[in-house]
Amino acid sequence: MQRTEIATLGEFGLINHLTKDIKLTQKSSVKGIGDDAAVMDNNGKRTLVTTDLLLEGIHFDLIYTPLKHLGYKAAVVNFSDIYAMNGKPQQITVSLGISKRFSVEDLEEFYSGLKLACEIYGVDIVGGDTTSSLTGFTISITCVGTADEEKIVYRNGAKNTDLIYVSGDLGASYMGLQLLEREKSVFTGDKNFQPDFGGREYLLERQLKPEARKDIVAMLAEHGIVPTSMIDISDGLSSDLLHICHQSHAGCQLFEERIPIDYQTAVMAETFNMNVTTVALNGGEDYELLFTVPLPLHEKMNKLEGIHLVGHITPPEQGYYLVTRDGQEMQLRAQGWNPLAGK
Amino acid sequence: MQRTEIATLGEFGLINHLTKDIKLTQKSSVKGIGDDAAVMDNNGKRTLVTTDLLLEGIHFDLIYTPLKHLGYKAAVVNFSDIYAMNGKPQQITVSLGISKRFSVEDLEEFYSGLKLACEIYGVDIVGGDTTSSLTGFTISITCVGTADEEKIVYRNGAKNTDLIYVSGDLGASYMGLQLLEREKSVFTGDKNFQPDFGGREYLLERQLKPEARKDIVAMLAEHGIVPTSMIDISDGLSSDLLHICHQSHAGCQLFEERIPIDYQTAVMAETFNMNVTTVALNGGEDYELLFTVPLPLHEKMNKLEGIHLVGHITPPEQGYYLVTRDGQEMQLRAQGWNPLAGK
């Protein structure tokens, strides 16, 4: 029998290969595979469903990830997908595969983070499945949300001349991860080693305890703005903007000087001898919102806080480009974090 | 810090411990943890959500489980939970953690089983998540279904004198598993060994490619029968009947001679020197429906095919009993398969 290695396709290629012939047959199925969440109809009101699978050793390292933070983050990354559809998360189910080295107290810690996130975002835990795992800790969370039919924002609605915005700042979570990985390799073998994270708390928080941008979705709604397309930045600005462009059959122009970067991120990139723009483009796990709005809304958007104009949508034949500080055009590539590539 | 071993609580004890203080805060949350599926409201129409996490080495052994069957079963066990609420499965999301030894063709096999199940049961695959796994194959499926508000059947509605029914027959899946495990230990080390499963196909099919009882739910609806309580038998008749009794604040009396057992199951139990009633009570993975209906429906129920009257509900103070063939009363215990108990 033929054997094709999975690494030859990559994550998106594999999903596309396996699901390309899947059709929607049920009246209630509005949108299937290919957006932040699936969309189902209930007499005009829409139900959104998204799911995330987190595996120990792939998505998190328990050496430096407190279980309470992990519970918080596992919930929040799902809420983020619902907000990215302009929806409201309402319920989650939580399935856990638990390794033998865990105690009941460990799981209490994990659940305390989950519950805190649910309390803050107004979401109920309604079900799940708990089993033992022969190996690492396995977390599968599914989030159900709601949205009005006419307010759902997909990835495929960006139009030529639309403005591209991102919330918050980018790259901090990735630098937080680099910092944790460095300290881990330093203190491995020395039990009394106390890592010094002074002045880098923001980077650690962005990595270990990210927030979903409920506030941005609320602000846009308050000002009557419905984006033409939206996605949350989990794989990296570059990769996620390309998702929007491909699904909208559009090109884009992104301006390097406009990409929002926090001071701590810049300092840490310098320390690690990394290009901070590359970090912001490809780092991922920012959970900021990336969205497009029609050009005529420019002045209205200008008055809003916490969002940044980073570029605009172009015709598809113009491709996907980053305009650098010195005016060069560089092609954008999906170099986001790929857990299926051979490592 | 205190350390309490998880095995001291068991699966249900652990879930209860972690979730006992969880409250429903959202208007749309109708039913949370503790039934076959969670229930959400959408203007009177109800959305059902259930999820299952399947881990290699815990829930399946790839040495004797064809990937196509595994895909089929992974979908069907979720459909079964929706039918057990008297609902209709509509969509699933599929998250996979893929080990490096898998090829694209392996995943095509798995997906072909998933797709076949979805085609047969009329369900759409609408999303998911795919990642690599450092260890075994990880499958997390979430199923969304619908039901009319007044037709949803919970576990907590059984009343004194209600009749207890099961569909199909019990214990075959467990005997299929025993058979596969025995052949595995025989052929380990001998690559040319061909196991002889002649005459035991039914047992293997029940274990490797079970069906959800869509037909039973349809038959009951056709005859205008809404059970007072229902559950699907995944942990075993004994354990699952106790779930109904505990949540309905009721007792039960089950009659050994009425428990439906297939001929192949009985023969195989004899071969393995096992008590066939114990197998039927505690084997699990039958995915048959266990439900209760009011006593006055007795004659109407008598005319239906494919279901078996196995006992009746009693007041809670009368406890949970099996009446054996020789008229003894034995207390029912939840000895169902417990993946969290120390092994």
C-alpha cells in the first residue's frame, strides 16, 4: 500500500485533503469546515461551534505552565474563535485525558482556571468526558456560541480597498514562549534555580494567560460596525491574513511600520537576536482580532481605541505583500507555527 | 501540598468532585453536566451537544482495530448520545491528534469510516482541529443535534411502576473485545498467524462497528411514545440503569431471565468461563437504548419489535436489585468499565 508522509502536506494541506469532498447535507448546516467556527441555523438565530485539541508536549509544557493558567487559556482560545465570528460564547464542553501522575489537586487547579475564564466571559461549562491517558495530558474543549444571522462575520467577505485592522499588539506571546524555553533549559538540572522574569511579565502573561477580545467585538457593535471579514490571530498575522485573502479571493498590502509591537516584545527580540517583524508576523498565539472594514469607515475607525490600521485589501492578482520600512515589497508567506511539519 | 490519587474517586466521583459547584448562568443553558448531552435553548427549539474523547491504548487498540471501523465507531458513539436524548444528530466536529507513524492513507481510511457513518445517519462534518501527537492517536468528536423541547428525554424522569426496556441484545461487544484480545495475545510474535473468527462475526461487529439505535427512536416516535427517561448503554446495563435511578430518585427491579442475550454471546461466555449475565450487566459498549415508559403503555409496547421489557422502577427506598433465575435478589452495582480506576 502506498504510504504518503503527513509532513508532505502540512496541517492545512492535510485537512484540505481529507475534507475536500465533504458536503453539507443538513438544512441546519450553514457553514462547515474552513472558518473560526461552524455555523448552524435555528430559526434565524445562529449557533456557532468551535473546538480545540491541546496535547501535552505539542501545545504546552507542564514544566513552566501552571495548571490554573492552562485551564484559563484552554477556555479562552475557544472563546476567541467565537468572537472572531462576531458571536458570543455561551457554553463549553470539556474533555480531559488525564495522565497517572496527576492528582485530584492538579485537576482542581486546572478547573479553577477554566471556571475563572468562564466566569469572566459569562460562559457555562455544560458537559464533557474524562478518561485516563497512558501518556500526556490531553485537553479537548468545544465552545458553543450564538450570533444574529446578519451579524456573523466570516473569513470570506473582504473586498478590494477594505482596510485591514488588528487589535492590541503582536509577537508578545511568542517572545514569552522563547523566554520560558530559555529559562527551562537553564534551570533543567538545578532545582534551586529561580528564573528572573522581572520586567518581562507582560510577555509571560501573553503566553500563559491570554485574553480573548470580547471588548473589541463589543466596541465595534457599539459603534454599529460589522467587519467584512474577521479571524483571530492564532497562527500568526501572516498566516491568518492569508486565510482571509484566500477565502475572500483578494490580495493584500501590509505595512511593516504599522504593525503594533509592545516595547517588551521589541527588547526581547533584540536580546534573542530575532527580527521583531518576523516575530510579529509569524509568532502566533496572539489571540488578537484581525479584521477588514470598508474604506469609507476610515474616519469613524480612526476614533476607536485599541485597534490599528495595518494595511488594505487589493485585487487578487496583486498578491500578498508586506511593504517594509524602506519601501521594499516582500511576499507574505504562511510560516505560522505548524505542529504537523516534521521537526 | 496534599496529593489525592485520582483512583480513589473513580471516573464519576472525579467528574462530580470537579464540577459539583458549577452553575448554569446563561439563559440559553437548559441542561448542563450529567446527561447524555447538554441542552441549549434557541427560541423553543433545543440544541443538543455531546462530546467523546477516544485515546489509543485506553479506548482502542490499533493492532486489531481497522482505522475505517474506528472512524465509523467514533462517530456513531456520539450519535448514540443524541438519540438517547430522543434527539436527531445533525453535525459533528472532529479533532485528531495524529502520531508520526500515521500516513496520509491511514487518515483517509479513518475519514472514510467517519464519512460513511455520517452518510448513513444523515450528519454533516462541519469542523475540527488536526494536530500532531507525540504519542498515540487521539480522537475528540463533538456532536450537535436538535430536538423539540417537549420531546427531549432526560435521565431523571423515571417514575415508580414505570417499565424498563432495552433495545437489541447485550454483552456481545464485550465478548467481541475478549475474543480480539485473546487472538492478539496468541498471534503476538507470529506474523503469519491467521485468527479464526468464523461464527463469531456478530461479536466482532458489535465491538468494532457498532450502530446507534436511530431506528428505535424513530419507532417510538411513530407510535407516539415518549419515554420518561432514557440513556444509551455505554458503561453497561447495570451502571447505566443506576444513572437513571439516581437521577430519577428511584429504585429498580431487573429480571435476569429477561435480559436479552444473543446466542453467540452466550456461547463465547461459556468458552471463556464467564457468567453471561455479568457480561450483559457490566460489559458495556452495547450502544443499545435503555428507557422507561409508564405502566399503562404495557400493551402498546408489547406490540413493538426489537425491544425487551427487563424490569420496572420501584420506590427509591427499595433499592436496586436484580432478581435472578432462581428468585434471589442481588444488589446492582456500577461495575462498568472504569478507565480511571487503577489497573
